[in-house]
Amino acid sequence: MVIVSITPELAIEGGKTYAGGLGVLEGDKLLGAGDMGLEYVVLTLFYRQGYVSVSFQGTVPLLNSEHQTKEFLSKLRPDEEFTISLKGSEIIIRPWIYTYKTAKAVFFEAVCPMWARKLTERVYMEDSIEETFYKYALLAKASAYYLRHRIGLENVNIIDLEESYTSLILNLLDIGEISRIVIHTPGPWGHPGFPGELIAREFGVFLGDYVNLTEFALSRLKRAIVVSQKQVSIIPRIFPKYSDKIEGITNGIHLERWMHPRLYEGWRKGSLTKELLVNTRAEARRALESLVRQYKPEVVFGNRPVLTWSRRLARYKRPYFVTRFILEHPDVNAVFVIAGKPHPRDNDGYEYLKQIRDLSLKLSNVIYIPDYSIETAKKLVQGSDLWLFTPFSGWEACGTSYMKAMVNGVPVLSSRDGGVIEVVEDGFNGWLFGEDLREFVNIYTDPRARDIDEKEYQEFEKKLLEVIDLYNKDRDKYYEVAFNALTSTPSKVDVALMLRKYYLGEKK
């Protein structure tokens, strides 16, 4: 059985070929599939200049391109080049291959001409609708060629189309019977569309004046997967016509990739103890303290709890909950570590970045980490004392950062969204606040959003003060919750469980 996943991004250690959650998830799936002995192939784009690096000119944030590291490039081998036709021109495509056991990733690089080369410069960075269209038309055509001529369509059992951009391939290959679309967000950016004339010009089929790619994929395919059980309630409200096609398979993580090695070994052998957790967390905390001193050398954690918020800086993830709390409680006995990047064209995200940077300059207990990467994320999820997860209810498709924290015995304080409600039990292995909204409230246009925010912030503030107080005054009780997180979470979030549901037909 050959399984194929087509995705806009994929995160491999050392690489800059991803922007965030989807890429990291796809990396976890690739590693999990390799461990399970599945013949698994990921088709994606190679981005020479990555996503975004954050630097500062005085107090002004600068968002620049990244560059691929030698470490990452050394993991890839070039495959035989081939050509596709795009905009009536011949485009040379160079595949770069990454292999892990029985799984592999194929990164397509546009070599020339220069206008096509520009399409694969950076992930999710385009100057126009037309440029966006041709980027994903390139991915579709390169994937179609590779499926036909390198893998052989007759050998493929399942094709998963990650997000709707990848559905353009349905205009090239008759793969509807073996393909599914995986919907990774209810947000509008995950359901883009293109003028029908662009699609007609490139693929020779007129689908209408304007084509929403998610609706197009749902109309062509028999199945769609959403990535948490909660989204089974949310996505059908957005696409009611196709509600009968939607099923939920909750995301997971590659445990060996994210767990501290000592905890992973203890979990694998069934020998986890509270003593092991306490000692391992102390070691991981020292490693995190060393990391943050690269950005603020004078920082000393001492006995204070380390509270981490680490996400893409976007409105629906509500970083302003944390910054507001810090502003209203500047003398609280805790350390705040904030990491994440905004999309350069996200004005909200850019303003959050400026505020976080300002707080980190003014307050000794606030550290912003601009150089956010997989390697940084590992130290954060292993060395923190509390993980803050604050999305607006209904907007987070699943999320996995809280999973990575909890399998390291780091409890989470979270809103009731995404896959959190399948993992976190309030007061047992973490803490919850807010409502479990099953209606998709538009945070940009619905006046109710402000009232919901205010009500949920008040509960967030109260719970966070209680957790800080618990850590500072009753460490034994805190470690009961932490140990419950460590012991109850891995079996629920193991990526192998997710892959068995995806590809082996398991239901539980």
C-alpha cells in the first residue's frame, strides 16, 4: 500500500520549509509512518528562503526571509529533474528527497525560468492572486507528474490533499475515488478561491467565474477529514451542503520527536514516576533558562513558574490575553516566555509583535524569542511549568502544542477549543477556561466576539492567578497535576493512533 500526502508545507529539523502548525504536523506524520513501516510519500514545495525571520531595528520589528541551513540541505538528495508546462512555458523541476525508514518526502524546486523560480522562494508569500494560483498550479502539476511517472498511479492506495490549495490536482488526474481532503482550519485563509478564467487557462476546464477550492474539492470527493472531533460540529456549519462527507480524526504528535528522551524512555518501558518527572523537568528547565539568556542575559528563573505562550501571532490565537495579563499584573511572581512570528501581511500579528517586544524590553520577567523553530519549540515544551493555549473557541482546528507540553509533564491552561477538550480534564491534568462554542463566530465582523473575549479573559485571569499561586505555595499539588498530564496524555495523542485511523481503518 502506497500512501501519498500532498501538502503546501513540511517541517523537517533544521529546515525553513514551513510556516507553522501544518508543516510540523506533516513532519510528525511522516516520522510516525516511517516507524510503522508504511510506504508513505509526502509531496510538497521546496522554499529556498523559508518563511519569516524576525529582527529589530531599535524597537521596530523587521520581518525578513530566511535561508536554508547546511544541516537541512545535507539531509536531502537531488532526484532526476523533469519538466512541466506552466503559463505556456516549460518549467524545470528538481525534486529533493528526504528519507526516513519506509517514508519519504519529495520537495519540488522550480529551477527555471526565473519567474517560476520565484514561485517557490517562500512559503505563503505571494504578491498577487495570480502568483498564488501559479504556485499551487506548479505543486499540482509537479505532483501529478511524480505520481504518474515516479510512483505509478496504479500503486497508490490513498491520496490525502492537505488543505484546499492542493485540490487543483483534481483537474489533472482522475483520483477522486482514492483521494480525501483534510481540512486543517475553519479560518477563511484555509478556504481560498481563484478566478475561473485562471483555472480554465491552465487546466482547460471552466468551473465558474470564481471557484472556492474547498467547495470544489468537497464536490469532487467522497470524504473529507477534519482534525478534531469538535470540528465535526464547526465545518458543516461553514459547508452545510457537504456535511455528510465530513468525519473527524484528531491530530497527534510523534512522541519520540517531542518528549524529553528520559520521559520517552520511561513511558515506553512503563516506568514513569513522579521523581523522574521532577528531576527531568529540572534539567529541561535549566536548558530553557540557558536558551532565554541568549535573548535576555540577566534572566534568572529562580523558584518562579515559567509560563509559555508559543504560537503564530494571529488574532484568533489571542496573544492579547497574555499581554493584557502581564500589563495588569506586572509584579506577579512568574516568568513569561513568548515565542512566535506573524505573517508579514497580518497587521494584527505585527501589532502583537510590537507589543510583546515592548513588554520584553520594559519588564525583566518577560522574554520574547524571535528565532522560533522546531529546535526552540522542543526546549519550550520540555522546560516550561505551564503552557498557555488561548484560541477563540471554534477557530482552532485542533492544535498540538499543548499535546507536546503535556507529554512532558507540563500542564496546560487552555480555552475549550480544538482537540484540547479531548485531552485536558480541568483540575486533573491541566486547567480549562471559557465556553465550548460550537457556532463559528466571526471574530472580525460579529459584535459578540468582543463580549465573549471579555468574559473569557476574566476567567483566564482568575485561573492563571490560581495556578501561579498553586505553583508557588503547594508544589506537591502542582506536580500531581503535572504527573497526571504526563501519564494520561501520550496514549491519547500518539501519532500512530491517528495514522491507524487514517490508513488502517481503525475506529478507536
